[in-house]
Amino acid sequence: MSGTLNKVMLIGHLGDEVKMHYFEGGGSIGRFPIATNETYTNKSTGERVTNTDWHNIVVRNKAAEICEKYLSKGDKVYVEGRLKNRQWQGEDGNTRYTTEVHVQEFTFLTTKKESMANGPGQSEPAQNKTVESRTPPKEPSPLSQTEDDDLPF
């Protein structure tokens, strides 16, 4: 394979509110952490173990403003983007490193408000609602409109 690929897809819960930074010229950037979980049963003890990984998410401009407006801590979200590594000098003079997911696509799955409204254990994914609302109603095919058809044959 001669090409390369840098693609990340995550489904997780926001660990904090979206933090916005605005720049001169109208640009903006939003940052927030997402938690993803891996759950398994320890074979030797039978105990259920959950490991949580934290991911630093970066969203730019209009997408950042949308995330700030509609997302809050605890909401479930799907993000798709690229991994980027960044380094800077800390206040103590040491070089610090971080890995971030720079978002290209995102979908809100469930909000904390929806989960509370449905009650515990009854949460319904918002993705289904989103897909239904984005899909235009199907137009009936011309063949199925026989009663409105003025054709003589």
C-alpha cells in the first residue's frame, strides 16, 4: 500500500463542557474530553472490569459553536477525525505532549436531558430521531398513483 490513513472514529460521553477559544478574524476552536469504555469479565475472579480511556477532542469554527450550544457533560456523541500530536513548553519549562482528535464529522447520539426525560433504563438513542428527521419523506412512485392518473391507457 503506497498511501497512508489517519482516521479516528469514537463513540463516547463528554467528560466536561465544551471550552471555547475565539481568535481575531472570527475563527474559533472548541475543546472537550470524551470518555470511551471497555468492559470485560476477569476470568480468574469473575469480577466485571471497566477500563476508561480519555480522548482530547478539538472542533473548529461553526462546528465548535454548534457543539458548545447543544452538548453538555454526560452527552453521548460520535466523532470522526484525524489524530494530531502537539507539543508546548509548560510553566515549569518542561516540554509537554498531547494527542488530539481533530474532528471532521460528528453526530449527537443522546443528550443528558433526553436520558433524564426518558427515565433510567429507558434511554432511546437520538440518532434514530436525527436520521428520521433528515430523511425526506418518500415521494410515491408515478405507478402507484392510479386513482389520480388521467392517462387514457
